[in-house]
Amino acid sequence: MSKSAMISAPQPEAVDAGAEVLKVGGNAVDAAIACAFVQGVVDPLMTGIAGFGSMGIYSPSHKFHGYVDFHAPAPAAARPDMWADLIEAETRDGFGFILKGHVNDLGYQAACIPAALKGYSEAHARFGRMPWAEVIAPAIDWALRGWVVRPHVHYFWSAEEQLGRQPNPQRLAYTKTGRTLYCRPDGSPKQVGDEVINTDYAETLRVIARDGADAFYRGDIAARIDADMRAQGGLIRREDLETYKPIWRDPLWGSYRGYRVATNHPPGGGLMLLQMLNVLEHFDLRALGHNSVAYIKLLAEVMKRATADKDAKVGDPAFVQVPVAELTSKAYAEEQAASIKRGEIARVPRFNSGLPAKDTTHISIVDRDGICVSMTHSLGMPSGAITDGLGFMYNGCMGVFDPRPGRAGSIAPGKSRFSSICPSIVFRDDKPCLVIGAPGATQIAMGVLQATLNVLDFDMTMTEAVSAPRFSATSDAIDVSNRISFAATRELEAAGYDVIRSPHPFGFAAIHGIRIDGDRLDGGADPGHDGMALQV
């Protein structure tokens, strides 16, 4: 049991809401859900009740440790070959395909079945301490009284280059509601300091607070979603909403240098995290030096191998036989480590190029009773579609499915697409010592890996760990943030690597985590976003 509690998340309003819940007697699950609801209000293109996610819960008092996975499945109307003749390209980072007309990316057909609200509801029903309506109340308040656009929100809303995907200003302005809420009179995205008030969403949340999640999945809201989807050519139907259920799972376990790592199962990204940690056990990272040329080369090769395996073998285990035991085995890691030591270069072919996308959010919480929650939740690339009068945006998860039939990531009704989200908890001597996760699309596992290594191998504080410069390799290139040494990247280029430097000082996931050392909590919020870590 800790003497204090802590929460870390990318949005200050959401952190504050979660902290208040902890102060008045709510537990970590209550706080995580309150935080998540507020995140859906104040960062509406990143996450919301029509999104998806994965929540890891460790509760000594409940004698429970597991995950509720609420990945958004494809609607029953989806078919493996529905877009097979529309393929133009695959994004370089592996986060989706570019189709003619962008039907999978922008608009109503881009949306999979909304899953997040059902995930929140089931977690609260099982572990929550505060009344459901009180947990939702802060989000209703923020929607009614309004919030102001922050720097990172504005950066994301204004992003034009999306690796061939539709620019984010088009997502904001896709519907009349979006233009009214998020755009200035001239149609441009609202700027830093502009106010957003969303009374429609406040009313939707009021109904959910009063009547529970069934109001969304079976009640009047479900009927309105169904009618709008039919009118706009979307795939989702009321039957999809009525039959959707989250999945409760035991953690996927791994080990690293005496630590035990608990993370989520496919179609989440925990498998990639464990696979990469297994390989890195065969190298002395401290001897290489943090972010040295040798360190970057090593991690890049590990990342590329994990990415190639993910592309070929990992998908929804209800539809694809994922070789989890093989990919996370120490023997397989030894083979991969030997390949790297021989100087073999891995290849991850992509059809396109550009900078990675970021469109997710994360919450890490530890409460006074020792309950730990790590939850990553998202809209994927947001669809832009908003049903008039409901106030929330639908996810864009159809865009990440492989439109080519017969692949691990191919479209199928009821199937969830792979997501790199990997909310994780690290244990030392059977006690949690690190609660960690991140938003960041395909970069999530890569960012979580680096921050975890920063803590476990380089003894960094949580703030140091989330702030250190990062890089990524989810294609044949190595992407680096602008604080990676130019001398290092010149040496990498001289060795034959294609290095792509981002103009931004931060990037490649936005890590939010908490270190636990007895009664001491040490939280860190990625400075590349607008959030914070707050002790209660």
C-alpha cells in the first residue's frame, strides 16, 4: 500500500479530473475512467467513447491482475475483398493503407464498432468504487463550460502530412458538427487559446451517466447511430452495437533481466514489446551507451525484426493463429540476437514514405491501495464522422486493415485490427515497479520499449525516461527526433542506413509512466504533449 497516489496522462484537464476522483475516495479504476471520459472531451480527435483500447488492472485487494481489451471490431457488413480493387499504397510506418477515394480513412465507412464505452463500463462495474454518474460528471462539466485548444491539440488538428492519409483539417471539417465545434469561421482549425464548447456531447454523456452504457449500445443513441450510418453509407448497424462485448484476459507475461513484464495480448502490441526485450537481453546496453551509434543500430534492427514478424504473423487471435509462444520465446530471441551480431540487416518493405502518425492517448495510475492501471485508448486515425446531435467522433479503425484478402490483417466481419497499444506493468520481486504506456500509432511499442530501457537499464527517473530523445524503425529507414545527435546520424548514414530526421524535438510515441519504489512514486509525462504527472 502506498502513502500517496499518482496519475500521469497527456491532457491536464483529464489528469486533474482523475486526481480529484482519487482525492474524494475513488480508486485507480474510477480515476482512469474519469480521466478517459475527460480526454474524449478535450482531445476529441485522439480518443472518445466511440474508440477502442486496452486497460491493464493490477489490484491486490481484489486479488486480480488482468486486462480488459476493447478493440473495435469490423462491422458485420465488412468483407475481405470489399476494397481489394482500390489499393494505391501502404503507409511506410505500417499504419494503414491508402485507397482510392480514401473510403477506409475518412468518413462513415472508416468506422469500426465503437468499443471504448463498453470497456469503461465493464471495468467500472467490476472494480469501481464511486457511482458511475459521478465518474462521468467531470467530462460533462468540461463539455458544457468549454476548454481551450492547447499547443499539441492544435499541432495535431493542423497536421497536413499524414503519410498519404487525409490531412487532419479535413477530418475536423468533414461534418457540419465538426466544422461548428473545431473550426474557425473561415474553415481553418481553431487556434491555440480558442474555446470549444460541446453541448451535444454533454447531453450524450448525461444520458449515459443516467442510463448506463446500454443507452449507447441498445437505447436511443444506438438507434440514432444506426439511422445515420444507413443514411451516410456507413457499415455499422444497431445489431453490431447490441452484440459487442469486451474481452477479459490474463496478462501476457515476459521477463527481462530479472524483471517480470505484464502486457496485453494480440491484437494489441504487447507481444512486440516482449519480443524486443527478449532480444535485447543478449546485449550490454549500458556498455553501448545510451543513444550511441551502436545503440541506435541495435535497437533499429530489433524494431525492424519485430515489425516484420507483426506484419506477417500477428492479428486478431480469433481469426489468425498467432504464434505467440514462438515469437516470445527465449530461443527465438537468441536466434535474432545472433543474426544481429553477424551484422545482418533486416528489411521491412513499405509502399510509401512520410512521418509517423500519433492519434491515441494513455493513462497511468497508482492509488493508495496499490491498485495500478495502465490504459491506452484511441480513435485510430479519426474518421471525421460525427452524428448530428451526439457530439462525438467515430473511430477510423477500418483504415488499418489490410484490404488484400488472405493476410493476417485482412478485413473480416467481427475482426479487430492489430494495434501497437501495449499498456504494461513491470514487476520486481512480485511487486509492481513500473506502470507505463503511450499513444503513438505504430510507434507505441517502440517508444514504450525505449522508456522502459531508460528506467531498467539506465536508471533514469520517470521524467528523464519519458523526456530522452527517441527514434524508431518500422520500415527500412530509421526515423529520429531532432534531438538525436547529428554526428550519430551521419555515422549511421555512412554505414548505409536511410535516416529520416523529424523537425520536431519530441516524437515516436508519447510515454506516460509511474515508477514505484516502496512508498515512493515517481511520475513522468511526455513533454512532447500537453499533459502532466500529478501526485495526490
